[in-house]
Amino acid sequence: MQFPYLTFLTFFPLVGALAVMLLPKEKENMIRWTALLATIPPLLASFMLFAEFDRSSTALQFIEGPYPWIEMFHIEYFMGADGISMPMILLTPIICTICVMASWNIKKSIKGYFALFLMLNTGMMGVFCALDFFLFYVFWEVMLLPMYFLIGIWGGERREYAAIKFFLYTLAGSVLMLLAMLAFYFFSDGNVFNLVTLANQEVHRGILTDPTFRNVVWIALFIGFAIKIPAFPFHTWLPDAHVQAPTAISVILAGILLKLGIYGILRICYPLLPDATANFAGMMVVIGVINIVYGALCAMAQKDFKKLIAYSSVSHMGFCMLGIASFNPEGMNGGVLQMFNHGTITAMLFLCVGIIYDRAHHREINGFGGLASVMPRYTAITGFAFFAALGLPGLSGFISEALCFLGGFQTWRAQTIVAASGVVLTAAYMLWCFQRVFLGEVNEKYKGLPDINGRELACLLPLALIVIVVGVYPKVILDVMNASLVGLNDAMQPYMAALGV
């Protein structure tokens, strides 16, 4: 394609951030509308790329480069998309546009908030488009600083603690990823960062040919990505960050940032270290199962509405790990589809929590009661999001979880049986929460609460539509990812067969 669409998708929000910074801080409505307008063109471009994407090809598409960037060190500007990244390239502008609308009631330092938000948008999109390891790492780090400030300045009472914890965890993972990246650079043929070239090198030179060293490099990469997922035991930053972050930032965290960990494993660990990936496949499955069950049990114990949803994300990301570690088409499609579906469903859930917090100014589950008679429209759409999260057939969460189980049962039978208990636990904590918040006697303090308004509906209804469409017709997303995932799965089969799996 002649026009550099991926560059446009990545950097247009950054142009919007510069425009926001040039506006007078008194022009608050102009700042809001400028931020919203900065997300619309990338949204439309992502729809166009999604429509133009060749579903039958395993090849990279919409390629830009590789162009020399820091030529003396073989660092390149190289962008492209395949079936693994395309669903997230579509989802990111959708979530970002909705989050700008959800941030309309931000009152504190509006100019700084929206400028940082648009910078964060650029970092997230860049990770999904980058095909040079150094470029990938730059975008990965670009996300860190805006998110730190967005939590630390605009968050709740313990915002500084949550922001520092998020920063330290993520930075620790980034350091390990940097060391792994340097290992590939110094021990690759030709000292390159190009991910396509590195994946095609059957034997790397130097110490990287040693299986033990390759395992060490894989572990370093995995920890860096596992912190983002977040996988047990690296998950403890997430509940604090979610609870303290403003609503829109919680949506970004759950809808996009958590997916970067799974995406990084598929983009870097699988093609660059397939032998080490096969060695640690069983460990990934065990961690995924722990995520599913432990996250669900923690969610059931929560009294804070938002923290319950945060722990549900820990649980649901375990399905992604189970799926991608199954090494068959059903499981891998299920894992990547779960990334997309969780992004839309959990975005709805956090938006719903934000709506009631704006009115009641607390999130104590037992402090509500009977809201169904006070806020019927809000109850209906929150109930819809709850049933999508617990995997009701006909909604998108069901098909992705079902595919994860179909794939997992073929490869890891006992672990998948244990993981299936997560479905029952999810239904338990979701329905129990719904009962306490919306059913029963009305709390006298909240009899006059206004129902959901037009702006809030405009944020939620597009997500609800996606949940229904993908739930009824999952082919619309599965067709995009299937060819790339089958190709990746086929490449992994010799290494899994060597282990007798």
C-alpha cells in the first residue's frame, strides 16, 4: 500500500497530543474535542485496514520498511501487521476513542491528562505494529511514563503508591526484556534487531546456540511479558493500579495493556525461541490455570466493586495463556480471540463501575442494593456485561473460552479440567455481586440517583454491539487471525513433538 497507514495509526494521536499542549488551558471544551478528534481518524483507518486485510495469507501485510533508523547499529523502522496483531490494531482505536468520551468529566489539569492519554495511545499502537525488536522496545517503554502519571496524578487516594508499584514492576520486566534483546543482537547473524530476520535464522551464533542459555533468555522475556498479563505471581500491581486509576485509565489497562503480555509472547518468544517455548509450555499452562482459579477466588472475596472486576481480569487472562500454550489451532485461536473479547467485555465492566462511582462516590458492593428499580437502564447494560463476562452462549466471551478448552483438553487434559472450574467460579462471583448491588431492598440514600445518560450510553453501546456480533458470528474475527496462528502452530509442532507432547 502506498499510504503508510500503520505509521498514521501510531503517530496521529501524538500529533493530537501536541495540538492539545498548544491550546490554552482555559479552553477546556476545546481540549476535550481536540483529544476526541485525534482518535477518530485512526479509528476509521483501523476499520479500513481490517476490511482490506487478506484473511487467507500468513504473510505480513501493510508493511512499511525496513528503513534505516540508526544505521550503524542495524536499527530499523519496520512496521507491519498479521493475523496476530490485526485484532488488536482494530481494538486499540476503538477503546481509546471510547475512553476519551469516558474522560469528559475529568476536572483536574485537563490539558495534561489528554496530552498524556494520547501519548499512551501512540505507545500501545506502536507495540502492535513494530517488527524491529529495538523499535518494539521503544514503544513498550513509551507507554510506561504516561500511565505512571495518569495513575499518580488523576487516581484515587492511594494513587502515588499504586503508580510507583506499577512503574517498578513494569520497569523490572523491561530490564529483563532489554537484556534478552541485547542477547539476540550480539549473538545473531549480522547483529540485527529485525524480528523477521531473527525468526528466520535457524541457528544463532555464539552462546545463543546453547539450549540452557536460550532457556535463560526465554525466562527473561517471559517474566517481562508475564508482568504485563499479569500472570501469577507477578499480578499484585494490577488490583492497586485498577482501583486507584481513573475510570478511563482502568479501561485502557484492562482492555489493551494486559494484552501486550500475551502479544509479546506470541510475537517474540514463539518465533525466536521455539525450542525454549516448547520446554516451558507446561509451566505456562500451570500459571494460566492458577490465574483462572486463584483470580476467580480473589474476585469472590472482594468488597470493592472495582477490585472485583480487576481480579476477574487476572482470571480471564489465564484463559489466554491456556489457549496459546495448547499448540493446536483451536486453542491458539481461542487464546487470541479471548484477548480481543476480554478487551471489550472488561471495558464495559469498568465503565459501568465508573458510572455508579460518579453518582454514589463509593464502590462498596454491600453499600448499594435495589438499584434495578432506581436505574433500570444502567442495570440492564451492567447485567449484559456481567453475563458476557461469565461466558453466556451467544455473547463473545463464550466462544473464546470454549475454544481455549477445546484446545487445552487435547494437549493438557488434567490442567484443563481444573481450569474449567473457573467458569463456575466466575458465574458465582458475578451473580453474587449483581444480586447485592441491583436486587433486594433499595438503599434509601440512592433512591434519587439519575439513570445512565446519553454520553455514557455512547461509550457502552458500541462495545455491547461488538460483544453480540462476535458472540453470534465469531468468524468475523477468527478469519483474520486463523491463517497466522495456524502457521505459527505448525512451526511449533516439531519442537512439541520432540518433547512427546
